[in-house]
Amino acid sequence: MKGFIQFIREQGVVGLAVGFILGGAVGKVVSSLVQDIIQPLLGLILGGAGGLNAASFKILETEVIYGRFLGVFIDFIIIAAVVYFMFKALKMDKLDAKKQ
């Protein structure tokens, strides 16, 4: 059993598990924040009636809809920041052992 616990600590499995769990738990909350609050506000700023998802521009005959991409990108940045700061606040960066 001692060897198994040492293997888990050395391979960084704990950090991976924490990241996976926090990412899943925070993902829905952050997605709602971005879709329900941030995107409509950015849509108002950009002048789109449909929120950020409707933001687009035309090149010749082609319409490039960049709003949806911006929403997903903002979603990713917020999730990454929340996971990072929670990981640091809980001092989980010191949980994994170094290989000797």
C-alpha cells in the first residue's frame, strides 16, 4: 500500500484529479456567467441586438461570426483562472512529491 501511495504522489495523479474535478464543477457556473451576463453586455457594447453570439462582420459575400468564438474563449479564460487560483489558495501545488 505504501508503494501505491508513493506512486500516486510521484506521478502527479492528485494534481490531475483536482484539476479535473474543479474544472467540471466550475465549468457550468462559469459558462452561465459568460452566456447570461458577459455576452449580453458585450453585445450591447458591440451594438449587436442578439448579444455577443450575434457579433459578426462581412468580407465580400461571406459573413464571419466571431461572437460565439469570443464567448467560448472568455469561458475558457475564466475557468482556467478560477482553477489556478483555487489550486494555489488550497496549497495543492505542494501536494505532489518530487521523485528522488
